[in-house]
Amino acid sequence: MIYHCNELRGNVRVGMYVGSQEETPVRMMSEQGVITDHETLLNNLPDILMANYKMLDYLLVSPKDAIL
């Protein structure tokens, strides 16, 4: 949806933070998907972060990920 909207594409970044690690994490948003690389999310926070309830709980107690 964001990719197809001229006002949002390039201005809004979306990341997904879930427990499983992909074999090849995505570092940039595209028409096919959102950012899934953990280091990229930590170094350049997305505007929208999607996560499941377990990962939100983990983020609240993990000092390493406290900046998210």
C-alpha cells in the first residue's frame, strides 16, 4: 500500500520484528515487502514497526533493543 502511494513511498518506512530470523533479511522496503533485518531496524528506526506480542514483551525488557 505504501509503495503505491506517491506521498508515502520514500517517506514512510515499515519494519517487521518477529522472533524468527530469515535466511536473507530485507534491508530496504520494496513493493514486495518491508524491512526485516534486525540491525537495520536498530540503526535506522522505521516509522511503523510491526511485531507480535512476544517480541513486544522482549523489546520492553531487553537492554540491547531498548532504543526500539
